[in-house]
Amino acid sequence: MNLNRLAYFAAVVDAGSFTRAAERLGITKAVVSQQVARLERDVGTTLLIRTTRRVHPTEAGRTFHARCLQVLQQAEDAFDELAQAAAEPTGTLRIAASNDYGTSAVVPVVAAFSARYPACRVELTLGDETIDLASGGMDVAIRVGWLADSSLQARRIGTFRQFMVCGAESAGRFTAGEPQDLAGLPFVANMALREPLLWQFSRGDDEHRAVRMQATIAIDATPAVLAAVRAGAGLSVLPDFLVRDELAAGRLVHILPEWQLPSGGIYTVYPAARFRPPKVTRFVEMLIAAEQEKG
């Protein structure tokens, strides 16, 4: 199948004449007429009714024209994607991320991205408020947790677990045999969360416990919650990407490790668009690779 013939046929239908189609395509009328005639021979049916004033598609021609537009659009998209993939990242890449995940996971990838693509400048905005990507001029946002419904395009690139933890030096004061025992212990509430005090614990498929904590300290930034817990202020729930090294080094203790808290997702979120520029696709590829390395 000669895709050029599909393009010539579609141009004739859209323009309503061979002459105007030829002008749009930048070729001669004779070439357009000849290629459309060959197309009709290829498909074995009449696609156009030719009059002295105008060219009209037959019923088969109208159906074929709709399919031609789809095929031509897909071909154009394929070429555009190849061109995007071959291009080097340039310009300014604007990223939004939360304070905790942004500091612990996004910043190292930004550093590696900048070293690999020095022609591309990066602006990283960290904060626990949800930024409007369109009005904020962001190319991509990295969000953790549970996404609300929106018109934005999102892709899950990883998951994280949540742990109830306390500082190692104060672990002896914060003992519990069951989730309900936690309710009376000092708790550092993370006010960056939608529900900082109510926590759902599960063990296996059948055991579930809901515990409402009583906040002795309330803080609105997750890294500061970590600092307070490490200093012995109380218990708190923190994501694995923030406490993994702290637990491994023995600075924090995992409370009730046999009970699970809900896991969340890690997402890249984009403004609505047909294609992503190379600076966005390359950065996201590197971020996904970094997530996969964590296992």
C-alpha cells in the first residue's frame, strides 16, 4: 500500500477538487489525478464522483476517507515519536515534587540528569501542596500516595510502604503488643497528610484494626516529622523511602512490624499533551530506572 496515495485521496476529498488538492500538496494536478486513479484500481472500487464543478466521494469513498485519516494520523504520530526519541534534551525542565520524596529520590536523579544532559537546565520545586501544573508552568510532577481524579495524565512508576517508627533511643518507652496499644502513646502527626491521625493496620487477609492516634506534636513537613521522631518526640508513620537508611543504621525502630499499613503509589503526572518533549521522557526514564534499582 502506497501511503502517498491515501494522502492524495484525502486531500482531494477535503479540498473538493483535484486542483485545490494539488495546490495544498505542492504537486501537479496530473500527479494527484493519476495516483488517485491507481488507488481506485488497487481497492477495486470507485471512491470519487467527478463532475465539472466538484469532486464528491462515493459512499465507499466517505468510509474509506475516514479510515485514511486515521492511518495518516497514526503514521504522523509514529514519525513524531521517532523524532522526539532521537532528540537531545534542551531548554528548561520544570519539575514539582513533595519535600520528602523529592529530597530523597528526585534530587539524586536530577543531579545525574544534569550531568548527562548539560544543555538542559532543571528547576525543581519542592513542597507538600499540590501545584497546578498548567498555571505553574510545570513539565512534570512527581506525586506519592493516592491520586485524586483529575484531567491530568498520570503514570505509576513505583510503590512505597509505610512504617510506624520511633527513635532508637526512646524505643523502650514506646512498646505495644497490638495496634490498639499505640493510641495512648506520644505521636507526631504529619499535617501534610489528608488524615494524619487515623491509621488502618492489617495482618494477613483477615485481621484489620483502625487506630486513632492522639497528637502530642503536629508538624506540616514530612522531613521535620522524621527529625522529631529521631529526637525522641514520639511515634509517627513515615514512608519507606525516607526511613529505609535510618532503619538499616539502627537510628529508628519499626514498631509492630508484623502489622501492615496501606501501601501507596509513586506517580509521574503531566499536563494534557499528545507528546512529551525529550527532556521529560529522558528524565522520567532515569527516575523509573532509579526506582527499579531499589527493588
